[in-house]
Amino acid sequence: MKPMLAHNKLWRLVAMWLFATAGMAFAQAQTRHSEAFGKQNNAPEVSAKTAAGEEEEAASRSLAHASSQDNPREEYQQTRQHQVFVLMDFIVNTFGLLTTLEGVGSPFTWSIRYHLPLPTTRHWFALEMGTDILLLFYDDKYHVSTLIMSIPIEFFWGFRRTPSFALYWKVGVGAFFAINRDKEFYILPFPAPTLHLGLMWDFSKLLHLRLEMGFPGLLHLGLGFGF
């Protein structure tokens, strides 16, 4: 009887082990099925959220691009530079090289400007400060008879329509000084106005071409350097 009882106990232990093993396997299978079902249900929601986010980002980029296209000046605000320009009056200097004004001499003029952009958001405003120098030579065109100098401060307003070209106008006021051949120094008792309409052409981020007409001078042509 005792061997039979021991044999029965052994089978009971084996049966209990098999039952526990089967139960654990079934529980694991149920867990995996639930996780897979949950992922399958959540996949369209996640995909929809991802697609919506991509569409929103694309729309935002499209609106930003359209805004910069509608108002190129806003895009330019990020690249405005301080500039130094050197200009010469093409017409006056050419005339001075070819002929001489009787009683006055041969004129030669050049200008230098420092372009200071103002911290604005929608418009390209700046101040330009510098000097205009007019030299009058004797008939021999080697000796200076009179030096006339203007030191203006000008308000600049630019309009950029393409990445390379910009139109601008500027108005200012400055003082005139003159020194004649006898080294007599004169200061004009009234401020001298300036008014110019110009075109700026950017060769690169560092090199610019400027063409402007107005007063003083007739047609200024020069190069600028940005930094």
C-alpha cells in the first residue's frame, strides 16, 4: 500500500505542475494578445496625430514662406548690415577731367558714408553719416584752389524687392565748410540740405554697389562694404 500511495502522490505533484505550467502559459498568451490588440487600436490614433502634426508644421512653413514673399523687407531684417560706402560724382568728375570752368577750376568730388541700420521690425530705416568733399583745381589740374566740405546726417529709407536689389531715398542736413587758396576758412551760416534717390545692388554679403542722384552732386556711383 505504501508504494501505491507514494506513486499516487507523485502523479498528483506532476499533475499540479502541469496545471500550473499550462495556466502560466495561458496567462502569458492572454497578456500578449491584449497588448497586441491595444497597439492595433492605438496605431490609427498615433498615426492620425503624427499626420496632423506634420500637416500643421507644413502649413506653418507655408505661411512663413508666403509672409516673406509678400513682404521681402521682413525677411531682409535678419540680414541688415552696417556698411561703409565710398562714392564719386560720375558726371562732375568726368567733366572735371575733360574741361575747366573759367574762374573756378576743374571740379573733383567724392563722398564717404557710414550706414547705421535702426532697430525697426517692418521697415528698413537707417542713419547715414559722413562727408562730401569737393576739390577745385587750378587750370593746371594739379594744384587745389578751393576745398569745400559738407558733413551731413541723413535719414535713409530702403525698399527691398529682390534679394539683390533695393531702392531707397534719403534726406538730411549738414554744415558746409570752405577753405580757399589763401587758406581762408569759411563756414556757411545756414544748414545745407541733402536729398537723394538711389539704387543698391548687392554683389555678395560684403560687397555692394550704390547709384544715386540728387543734391548735392548729380550722379553718385560707388562701392560699399558690409560688416
